[in-house]
Amino acid sequence: MSLKAKVHITLKNGVLDPQGKAIEHSLHSLGFKDIANVRQGKYIELNITEIDKIAAKSKVENICKALLANTVIENYSVEIVD
């Protein structure tokens, strides 16, 4: 059996987000003047061969700490779904 892990990675509050600023600037250039404080992040899906959701989440969190997220400047959240 395999489960799907959905991982959201975002910059921590207070960390400069140049890509978010570029997106915000582009939106303003397109006439969307009411948009502010744009932050961008990453979304990753993984299939994991595991039957226990708690064990799957633990493994994916270890993957985040080891590779997917820079925990000094990024936060991550993991959701396990069937």
C-alpha cells in the first residue's frame, strides 16, 4: 500500500522573499494594485510505500529536514493522505 505525502515549504517570517516581491511587482504592473505581501513557496508530492500514516509522516519529515527544506530559513508542513 502506498500513501501520498503533500509537503508545503515556505520561507519563515522575516526572511526576505525576492521572488515574492517580483511576483507582487508584476501583479501591480498588471493592474492588481490591491495585492500586498506576496510570499512564494514550494509544493512537493511524494508517494510513500507505508501503511501507517504516523510512520509515513515521520519519514517525510525526516526527508524535509535532510533535503527538501532549509530549516534555518524555511518552515514546512506535511499532510499524509490515502
